[in-house]
Amino acid sequence: DVKVTQSSRYLVKRTGEKVFLECVQDMDHENMFWYRQDPGLGLRLIYFSYDVKMKEKGDIPEGYSVSREKKERFSLILESASTNQTSMYLCASSLIPTDNEQFFGPGTRLTVL
Amino acid sequence: KNQVEQSPQSLIILEGKNCTLQCNYTVSPFSNLRWYKQDTGRGPVSLTIMTFSENTKSNGRYTATLDADTKQSSLHITASQLSDSASYICVVSPSGGSYIPTFGRGTSLIVHP
């Protein structure tokens, strides 16, 4: 069964902290994605990766960075968390090409105080 | 810029009733259109995929239609159940293989007993 897991379901951090969100998929997918989801705005793409050590900016990369050292793992990093980064973060993976079905993790609800 | 617009933003219906959700898009050139269902607190899951040559596709009580000429799609839910309460997201992918899908903001459906 297809599975995408995220390291935490709920996370509370303070302004200025460095935050790591981790995502692992067990489907040997080439593509991995990080989205944030806010009420009324839907899912917005932060970064995606189509191969190990490869990354591409999405629509809203400011304030975020990513790391993909292994095929199955894709990390989202908030270098200095701010209150406007309070959101639901969703990770997804898919086969190449990118119009294939995306399989999503359960999400991490991050609150920055 | 590629856009996907969904309507209505939210919908409340009684259990057993039918409903139709709409999706209009400007994505071009077109590859496929997917409808995802997102239950509260979970990641989206694909319900249907439609390509350019397909007009209608069913998945149980869910029926999706596509008019590629007018760039419109609909998702019809028959005999709604309480478990249909969720957000429904329309996602359109451009052709080319390496391009990123465009997500609609979703329609929030609530089914009341």
C-alpha cells in the first residue's frame, strides 16, 4: 500500500526558531513536493524535487528551504520561523512525469508563536 | 498564468441528496484533470482522472465530466452520504511532462443527516 509519512502531526514553535519538517515515501517515487494549505487559499506549492539533490522553487519559496539527500526523504526547513508561517504543511510524492497522481501525507499543522 | 477556479466555495446538503461541483480552468496545453477528495485532517486522495479525449468518468457515486472545449469540469455526487463531507479539489496538469499541476482552492462539502 502506498504510503507517505510526515514526522509530526502537530508542531508548536517560537518565532525565530529553525524548524525541520520531514517527509518519507516508500513508493520509490522520483518526484516529491511540499505544499502549505491555508483556509480560502487552497494548496500552494513551496518547493518540489524531481531527483536526489535536485530542487525547484514553487510559487511561495520565500522563507523556506529544502533538502533531499535520499530518494525517499524530502525535508522542508524554516530557517527562522515567523508567525505568518503558521499553516498546514502537506508533503506529496509522484512518479515522473509530474502530471501523475500525487500521493499525500497526513499533513503537519505548524503553529508559530 | 494557469488558473483553476472552483465553485461553490462551500456547500451544505442533506444526506441522500445529489450535488454538483464545478471547476473552470485556463491551463494550456492541457494534459489531464483530477478531482481529489480531502477528508478533515488528512491529505487529499485522487478520485478520478480525465484526459482530453474523455467526457465522463465514474467512481462509484462520483461522476466527473469534462468539456475540453469550454475548459470546464464538474463532479457529481449521487445519493450523498455523511462520509462525503470533505473538501473536493480540482487539479489540472499541463502537457509537457515536466510541468507542475495547478490546484483549485477546493469546494467544502458538508452533508447533514
